[in-house]
Amino acid sequence: MKLILSSLFLFVSASLFGADYDFIVSGDGSGDFKTIQEAINAVPDLRKNETRIFIKNGRYKEKLILPASKTNVTFIGEDVSKTTITYDDYASKTNRFGEEIGTSGSSGFFVFGEGFTARNITFENSSGPVGQAVAVRIDGDKVIFENCRFLGFQDTLYPHGKGSRQYYKNCYIEGTTDFIFGWSTAVFENCEIFSKNGGSYITAASTDQGADYGLVFINCKLTGDAPEQSVYLGRPWRPYAQTVFINCEMGKHIKPEGWHNWNKPEAENTVFYAEYNSSGPGAAKGARVEWSRQLTKDDLGKFTLEMIFKDWNPNQKLNDNVEN
């Protein structure tokens, strides 16, 4: 009888939310699993079809790993403001051997699986202003975050994988210093990028030499509670860093010069830092460093999703999920 009632609850729950889910996670035990990692572990390896995991409202303190063998996994949160995945590691924290875990080791969620998608979820590193502390590190290819929040201080979001393509749509990302950083090709569209008080740099790209794209922000809003003219758009973690802002609204916290060379003058000759049609008090027309670029309308053809992602169309998956 209990099994029948449980199955009935899961069916009704899935129906109420308007979609069919393969697994339901609920911290109160009313779903298939109480923890998200248990649900990940239950996904068959190298599955070609999508595995949809519904995560009910709650605060899930877990250090998660989505292995490379867990492909095409989708997380759907019940409510972005009430479904939170959190952990509190930080770079200088030591492991059982007394070794610092480092920036990568501080991540609360490691995404290695290809084809991962997350919707309506908050990802948080709750360690506070203690130096580098990553909320999510992404290595897998073809990764999508839609209507998600990323909360932290320094090094909040780490698009890490070389060759990894990532798409962030309608997301909120906050931090202090270098809080969006890494090697990957990542597009942020219609996102809010919030610079917290005490910070100084939004991005720190480490784009590989020869890569076509690095970090691209399209129709984003740069907001924050940092002091006026105190935050740079970016600085180069590696000498071939690429960061582009297109049609973005920039608050008064953005410094007029826009970009910093990280005390590496030679990087000024190799980075690609560019803007098109920036608006707001942080746009500072004509005041940017001379080694950055202002794109023309003719340049925009290079920065479409089709050009950046080539044979991958993230909106196709997002549209299919809406229809389902």
C-alpha cells in the first residue's frame, strides 16, 4: 500500500508541475531521493536521452559531482528563490592531509557531464569573503543554465573546461573579484551581473591562444552596491583573454577606463577586450583604455549564437523543454 501511495504521489506531483520527471528530489523524503547526489548516481552512464531531475524547494547542502559519464542530465528547480544548492569550501581550507584544497577544489558543484542543463536553481558558495570560493565549476560541453542564480564573493562562477561551450540565459550572478573567470566559451544573455561591495573586477578570462571566443555578454545589466567607479569589467588571467560586452547596461560602479592589464603590459597586445553599444553611467564613452576595442555594427555578425557555438543550438533544447 505504501509503495502504491508513493507512486501515486510522484505521479500527481509531476502532473502538478506540468511535466514528466525521471526522478524527484525532496529533502523531506517525499520524492525518489533525499539528496541530489543520489539522483545523479542513479542516472545510467552515457545515456543519450535526457534525464530530468525535479528538485523540490529546500536548501541542499551538498558538494556535488556530475561525472563525465552522466550525460544529458537536466535539473529543474521548483522555485529559483527557494531551491538552493550550497556548500562552504574555500581555496585556503585544508583537507585531511593539511593541504590547501585550492580554487578548483573549493567548488560546491563540479559539472563534467556533457549536455547538462539547469533551470530555476540557486547555486551558492556560502563561505563568505574568505578569498577564492567557487559555487560551480563547469568542464562539460554544451551546458545550459536558465533562470539560475549564482551567489558568492571571489571566484563565484568558473567556466573551466577548455573547449567547453556554455550558455547562461536570464541568470543572476554576483560576486566581488574575478567572479566570472576561466577558459571556456561562455555566453551570458539577458543576465544581471551584480558587483558586491568590496570587489574590483567582474571577469578574469583565461582564454587559450587560438580560441575563437571567450566570455561574451549580450543584453546584460551590470549592477551592484560597490562604490562608484570602483569595478573593472575585466583583467587577463591568461595573456589571450577574450571578453566582450554587447548592448549591456552598465551601472555607475564601473570604472571609466573599463579594463585592467593585471600588471602585465605585454597582455595589452594579445587580449581581446571589446564593447558594442554600452549604455548607462558606466559606459564612459571615449574613456576606455586605448588597448580595448569598440565594435561596429558590422562586427556583430561574428557574435551570434550560431557563430559562437557552431553546431550546437542551446535554444533548441530550451524550446523543446518549454513545449514539453
